[in-house]
Amino acid sequence: MSDVLTHFDSEGHARMVDVAAKAESVREATARGFVQLSPAAFARVSEQGSPKGDLHAVAELAGVMAAKRTADLIPLCHSISLTSVRVQVVSQPSSHRFEVTAVARAKAATGVEMAALTAVSVGCLALFDMLKALDRSMVIEGIEVLRKSGGVRGDYGKP
């Protein structure tokens, strides 16, 4: 791991990192996060669904759409052409939560972790929006990168 903050120049000013000299490679990142509901709200959704429609489909689509706009949302993030984004929402009845997972892939000179994290974040926000009438105490938590591959620094996997 590097101890250099690459998004700051020698005078401490924020900057976009110049990746022109870096070789393109296939890069992939997987991220996940959770939306925790009260037991009563989770049971209500599980039994009757959401009054706003198919929770899984809407959150998955929101995540894909968000990943494609990552550079518009994160000021110093590079705009990259994603070759694939997959978002999956899984119900976890035993813990009364939804797990949102995203896998982003690109052939680029910089990583796709931010796209995967953005997809998960917005997928969780979409779930929150659709369920807020049932549970105002919901919590979005645990958003993290699980894996990444490609690039100069090599592969990373959450221990």
C-alpha cells in the first residue's frame, strides 16, 4: 500500500491524477452494502412487497445507472467506459436486511472501484426511498470494496 495521497499536488491542492502514461488493462471491482430494516418492516415487505413496485429490479437498475455517472458525482474521479456493470439485491431474512452487490468492469488506465461503490450506494438509496414509508429507522451500512483486479497495484481481496 502506498502512503502517498495521489489526488493532491506537492502544494496540497486537489487534482485529478494524470493516468496518460498508464497502460490500459482489464479491471474489475466488486463492492457491497446493506440496508437494514426493522423486523416488522422486513416482514411486511417480504409478505406484501413494496407499494412502489419491484424493489430488487428498481434498485438494481438504479445502481447500474449510477455507475455510469460516477465521474459526474465524484469530483476527481476519471470518466471511464465501463464494459459491464452488474448489480444484485438479495434479501437476507435472518438479519432483516437487503444486501446490494455490484461488479464493475472496464478496460482502462484506472480502476473501477468508484463505479462499483457508486452502484452499491445508489442501489441502497433506491431501496431506502422505496421503503421509507414503512420504516423511518432504516440504516444503510457496510459499503465496502470486496475485491479488485487489474492495474499496476495488482489484485485485492477483502480478508
